[in-house]
Amino acid sequence: MFKKDNFIFGLVLGWIAPVIGFLIYKLIKFKLYTLEEMFHFLKENPNLITSYISVSLLANAVLFTVFINGRKDKTAKGIFVFTVIYAIIALIYKFW
């Protein structure tokens, strides 16, 4: 699986990994709340979005490092593109 060097493959990984990271963080930090309650809580406390996004994007940072070290530059570029997209979305959500 990690031997493939493809930009599209990197985009897919970069899209999925933060979602998995987000869900894991939700299960650890907000296990007593539903997803809807957690989003409402985040909307009421936008300062927490930074920590959520940081933890979520940590999954991308790990994947990016693995692929860069494995000299799979095309895949790493795809992961990086989605990391930037997620970061921009987080900033927009936090400040608007």
C-alpha cells in the first residue's frame, strides 16, 4: 500500500487521514457527546477548533513524513495539498 507514488493517491490519503484523526480525538475527548453536540460545542467555543484541527492534521503530518522519507514525492505532495486545504477551511471556520 505505501509503495505507490501517485499524486491522486496522496490526495485520497490527505483527505481521509484528518477525518480519522478527528474521529479518534472526538472519541477520546468528547466520548460522552454525540457528533452534533460536539459540533455545537465547537461552534460556541471557536478557540477549541485550533486544537481539533491540529490533532486531525497530525495524521497528515505522520503520513507526509512517511512518504517523504520513502522518497514517494508525488504522494507526499497530494497529502500536503489536502493539509493546506484543511488548514484554510479551519481558519475560515474559526474567523468567520
